[in-house]
Amino acid sequence: MDDIIYPDLSIIILGHVDHGKTTLAKSLTGQWLSKHSEEIKRGLTIKLGYADFTIYKCEEHGYFTEKICPICNKENKPIRKISIVDAPGHESLLMVMLTGAAIVDAAILVIAANEPVPQPQTLEHLVAFKYLGNKPLIIVQNKIDLVTKEEAMKNYQEILNLLDKLNIDKNKVKIIPISAINNVNINYLLEELVNLPKPEKDENSDPIFLISRSFDVNKPGTDIEKLVGGVLGGSLLKGKLKLNDEIEIRPGLFINNKWIPIKTKIVSLKQGNHDIEEILPRGTAGIGTTLDPSVTKDDTLAGQIAGYTNKLPPQYDEIKVKYDVIKELFNENEKIQKGETVIVGLYNIISDGIVKNIEKGNIITIKLNKPVLGYKDDKVIILRNINKRWKIFAIGKLL
């Protein structure tokens, strides 16, 4: 039976470092999403890892990620294809997680059953995802093989208490006990993923492609005539992109003290393992370009936006933002100060800057080191350096 080409859902796996996010991703997709040697060596996800997987159904035995039912050996029916993003749980990589959360439709929050709830990144990831919009959330209580029934129930109650504390409706959040490393109860998670609503996508607007990875796919020693151009990985937020489209990447490259947009042509498109002629705003995709691969290697263009020339959102070196302090983490009366260095995230672009002006009503003007792109009222995430650590402090909107 033919596989489904386009995913209709993108999900991100969130959670504290070492709670089993990447192991769960492997259980679902069949592959380790940490591809970089440094990630594997350090045992944590440094960049966003992503892959597609298909959920199949056996009429007798339920949901699986295999085409053939492992119980009755009958062919399963493909039900849904999903793009999955594995986000870092390490504190210093918080903004990378947020750029991943910007491109997804739902989240799985992984909480280890053998540790107290909440751990620091559990809390920050959950709060950040809550503020990124009313998106579906599934919580998996992982590592149940390492605890007693009583310990699992105590951990479960701590999860419920956390949801109450953050004013998240626990009746809308499924909590599924699993052991990712042993594939225990993964079928129940698959069933829940099948039941998530299909998000509405805008395919008619000018395309906005959020670049989360960029690669040089050429092996060392490849003959010059066999070299291929740089590859962009990420998600189409809206619109469509087709083979042979001319595109622009912004903010681009910093040359001679100014940001220069990059222009290139699409020469190949991939959705999972499928070579396709157009990509839609569904799941993660790869774009082959005519760019010199040295421009795209080692994620050089991660955190940039691609689309038609002169059709991307306006670009700003300076932004005015009205913000609200995240009250679940900080005192609402705390204020960002003039002259302070902050980090902002808008779409998938991260930039640091200096607060140059403050107005009444939590309105600030920030001079940025790297330009951002956005429309009026777009959501802006603001981080402050608190006790030598960058913390998500506020969510604002672009004025």
C-alpha cells in the first residue's frame, strides 16, 4: 500500500534534558534524530532533529509504526503521516527549542517518572509552549519501568499539580505512561496522535519557509562536477514552493558590516524520503538549492527565512514591542530596563539587542544585532539574563 507523502501534522518533543525525548523520537521514527557527532558524543540534542513517520492501523490489533502488523503479519493501513521535531532540553539551548516550537502544530512533553516534577526545563518548556498559542499537548510519563506503581502515581499527581499551577486545563491534556526505550504503551500514544485535529493551513499566501537546519550534503573528496548545492531544512509556514522557484533568504549574510539577502533557485524538494515537485505547509521538508555548499554547511543559515524575492515580511534592525511578563515564572511588576541586553525570538530568528527606549505600558524599543522579520502584532519572545542565565521572561507583540 502506498505511503502518505505529505504529513498533516508537525509535533515537537519537549522536556528536561535526559528525560528520554530523543529515545522517544527513535521509538516513533525508527532513527536517532541526533545526527551530529558532537550531539551523540555529549548525549544531548544540540540542534533540532527532525524526521517523518507514518502511523498504520491493524483492524485487529490497533496502531503501529510498521507497515506489517507484528502480531498477525497482515498489511496495515496507513492512517496519518507526522513530522516530528526533537528539541533540546539543555538550558543553554532554550531558544533553539523555541524556534522549533514556532513551526509545529502540537507538542509531546516528556516527563521522567523517576524524578520530581517539575524539573527546570520541564517548567520552562511547558510555559513557553503554552504562550506560543492554543496548541494541543500530550504528556508522556516516561521511564515507568524504573519506578514502582506507587512512585508512578505520585509522579502522575505531581504532573496534575503542575498543570493546575499553570492554569492548563488538565481535562484537555492526555497523560500517557510509557517506557520509550522498551516500546511500552507506544500504541496508546499513537492512538492519541491519530486523534489530534488536523490544523488548517494557508496554501494561498506568499510562501514563508522557516529554516531550522542547513547542510552541505557532499561527501569529502567528491569530484567537483558531482558536487551539489546547499540544502535547507525546515518548515513552510504558509504558501507553496515549487521546483525551479527563485527564492530569497533573509536576513542573509553579514558582509562589510551589513546584512545582504541571499538569492538562489530551488533545484530539488524532499518530503521525508520522497522527491516531490512542490512543498506545502505540512511537516518538515528539504530544499536543494544552487547555493555554494560552503554557505549552508554546519547550519550556517539556520534561523533564517526564505520566500519569494520582495515578498517576505518586513525586515527590522530595530523593533518596538509591547510585552507581558510571564507571570508563572516571574513577578508581574518586574520591568525590563533601559540599556539592558535582551534576546528576542520572532518566527525562527533569534537576535540579541540593547533596550534603547522604554515607554509606559511595557513598551520597549530594542536595537538588534541581527535583523528580524515580522508583521505587526506578530508574537515576540523575550529572554533576560537573570543570575547569569538566559530565561524566558516575557511574550510580546510587534508594534
